[in-house]
Amino acid sequence: MAPATPNNSKKRKASELESDDLLGNVHKSRTPKQSMKKPEHHTEHVDGSPNFRVYCPADPEDPKQQDAFHSEVTLAEGFRWKYRIEPKRWGDIKSYKNVKLQEQTFSTNDIIYVNRQDIPPAPPSENLTEKELLEYDQKNFWVGKIIQARADSDKAVYLLVAWLYWPDELPKGLKKSYHGDGELILSNAMDVIDATSISFLAEIDYWPEFGDNGETLQQTPERFWRQTFNAGGYDTHSRADQSHLLSNLRTYCKCKKQQNPSKRMFHCSNKSCKTWNHEECLIEEIGRNAFNAYVNGNIDEFAKEHEPSMTLGQRALQPVKALAKRIEEKIEHALEDGLEAVKEETGIKMENGTGHGNGTSTTSKVSGKRGRPRKGAWEQNLTVTLSNSDADKPLVAVIKEKIGKQRSWEVKVDCLLCGRAMD
């Protein structure tokens, strides 16, 4: 899914920015965002604009904090914070619901892109790939949620914003493997910025993940957030694990880990299960089981036992059939060896059987210890990919041999929790 392409017609020069009910041009002061590696509240203002500092969380009962503007805000469900702004004069400045950028209006709770530099960047090329466009946005823009808009005059319009972090901007140790492409994390790190910093409205939506019945509650947006970060609780001097500062996300699969929206998951249709399975977990399970059969020379039998079209009853009979076949082959080899011995002793001409005679096997085996292989070992010899291209057929795994004859097999895919074949 391609990231949203910024609409260049929405970008305006700072001199073109107006707030609702204000006339004239807005003052061109700038407010750099705080250091994203250390979420400490720090703002700088130039050209004589007031120096507002935001602290969150804040304790209004602390007597040392009385000479400040106090309020609280609900940034997301279950994510409500008390904050203070110094100096107290922030509360005396007239507030506005909207900031107008010519034909585009920015309102409270809107998510905006904020220019990282005084001079806005050149528009991106139309030929950029999805990855390149994402890198362009991350390089040139901060992302903020408008909490309040206030104006001293028609030349001084300010926004109180709560920052959203790109995963790479999170403090060390807080970027997780489940963070997907285009994902941001909403924080309680807040600053007062000059309205001229706005670049354009960001199309970033909240994403509620997956439902139990297999439905995607909402298609994954191009840019989205689903998690919050308590930046105010981050200790830059602590070496302890501070992952608790990130809100909990739903876990899935047998591994009980979160979902990376950039990777696929598969839903079990068994009404008593309804488990979402990570694609990488399914591949790992199939790869390890297939390799265990592969090193023991039973890969063909493994594939037959797990044929996608088989019913549960047919699969249950496969081990018995395989054992019967091996016994039959051994008896056949023994009879052929016995007939050859009789022929040599008596000189009687007899027809050769169709077996191997000497009992040797043409099956080549991969050297390795018997038993369940360690994680990742199978990848040296096999590849596994999942395919659900045909809606009328169940999900299948395609196993390919990396060495030797480079053979391939198709097997069904079972839910990791209940063992039922995935539709």
C-alpha cells in the first residue's frame, strides 16, 4: 500500500498563513521541536515571541508550580494527562478553534506535518517509491496533534501540539519489531510552536487492529498510529527496561506477540479457535517439520501426509499407509535377494524382480542430527512460502529445495493453536 503523497497545493508560505478571525500576515517566528532522542520539554522562540515551556505530567498541587497555566487533556482513550505551561500568561491569550491556511483549515485534534527547517523542503518527485516517499516525510517533517490554538495578535499565532514519534525517533530500546512501515506513536510530549511551522494536514488515522471473527476492523491506513508513549515518564539516565512507557497492544498467535501491520497474518476459521497466526510463525513451524523429515529421507512422505486436498480422515491414515509401504518394500527386497541366492546355487534361470536386489536405496539423505532441528537451521536447505492466490483452495505452503535436485512440494497449512487446516 503506497504512502499518501503530500498534496503540494496544500503547502503555503508562512506569509500566507492566517488564523480564523484574524487579519494580516502571521509573524514568521519558529519553534524547533524538542530532541526526539531525549524527550525533554525544551522550546526556543525568536524575534521577541513569548517563551512558553510545557511540562507533562504536572502536579497542580505543587506550590512551586502555581505561577503557571494548568490544564489537562485526553489525547486518546485511557491517555489523559495534566500539564502546565509557563509563563501563566498562556491562559490569558485568546484561544481559537481553527487556524486557516488560505483555503485549508486546521482545527483542534487535527494531525499536522511540521517543517523541520525554516525553509520548507522542495516537493517530492512523483517518481518516488513507497519507501523513498516515507523517508522523505521522515526527513523533512515532524508530526503533531493540535491541542490548542491561541493568538496574541494577527502576527503571533501559536499552537499547543502533542508530538507523534516515528519509531526511529523513539528513545533507544523503545523501537519494537512490531512497529510497521508508516506507523507513528502518539506521545504526551508537548510544545508550543509557531503556526507558521505547519506544512500541511497529515492523513494519519487511528488503526484498531484485527477482530476475533477474522474481520479487519479497518484496512491498515497508509500512515497510522495505534500506540501511545508516556514521554514524560522516560528517564534518560536509567538503564532499566522502559518498555512499560509504551501502551500495551493486543497479542496474537501461539507466540503471544504483537502484530507488525507490514507483515501478513492468517485467521483460523475454526469457531472455537479464531486465532490469528503470524505468517513468519507458520513458515517457521512448517520449515522445521519439513526439514526434520528431509534430513531423515522422508520428505516425500511428509508432503503426502500434508497434502492440501486431504480430509482429516485421509491424513490420519497416512502414517499407517506409509508404514505398510515400507514393510512391503522390505519384504520385496528380501524375496529378491533370496531368489538371487537360489539362482546362483541351482543354476536355474529366473526372472529378475523389479526391486533393488541388493537392498540399497536410491534416496539421498542430508547429513545432520536426527530429531527436531534448531530454529533457523532449516533455512540453509529449504525455502517456505505461503500462497493463498486461489480463493477456492485452502492456504498452502510451497517448500523448495535449495540444493540437489531443487525439488518442490506443496503442503497444507495448519493453525498453530488448534491444528485445523487454514482455509
